[in-house]
Amino acid sequence: MNKLVIAIVSVLVLAGGGGAYFFLFLPQGSHAKPKEKTERTQAGHSETSETVELPEFVVNLSDKARPHYLKISVALEVPDSESAEKIREASPYLRDSMLICLSRQQYAVLLEEAGKKELKQDLLIRAQQIAEPRGAKVSGILFTSFVMD
């Protein structure tokens, strides 16, 4: 009877560990996914836009004292479906540039709202630098998840 209980507990622990690994460390898709069109209103101006969600990023932060990691999901706001398609085609270049930027971040800076806003601005500039030569436009960056440890 004790062996049966130990076996059941072992299976549950392994299943829980596997599930945790799946949700924490594996990307949520292998390609950038388009989202539905949204309507944004700013100061009385209405603009229809789309968002293109990039696969999740998991990076080690550049802290030397103690290892920290960042798990983040990002969506790019684009003005139209043509830009969305070009962004999807440029996804590997966007991810490369953003991974470099994300891995340079420090835990203490990202704890503060100002640090998150600065990161968002840095990622937007990188996305625009990659999009513009391809004839696409990125008008905003949205954090859809942001977890640090």
C-alpha cells in the first residue's frame, strides 16, 4: 500500500513539474500571430489599427549579483493589415533585436514604472528601425505579460 501511495505522489509531482515547465519556459507559438483590429481614440481622433503578437520572450537579465530572468509577451500595434503582414515576415529580425535589448535590462530598473516605460520606448524604436525599411509602420508596443524573478 505504501508503494502505491509513493508511486501516485511521484507521478503527480512529475506531472506538476512538467506542467510548470510548459507554462513558464516554452513559447506560446512559433510564429507571430495577428490579433483582431481595434479602434483607438486619442483626443477625438479615431484610428483603426491591428496588433501583431510576437512569441513570448524569456531572457536572463544582466544583473551580476544574483541571477534574474524576465518573461515577457509583446504585441506590436500597426496601422493596417499590410503592415501586419510585413511585420510577421520580419518577426525573426524583430525577435533578435528585442532579445538583445531585453537581455541588457536590470532587475532593479524594471521594478519601477519608469523602467518599464523606458523599455517600451526602446523596443518601439527597435521595431520601427526594422519595420520602416520594409515599408511597414509600428505605432506602438503593448506588454501583454511581464513577469520577473
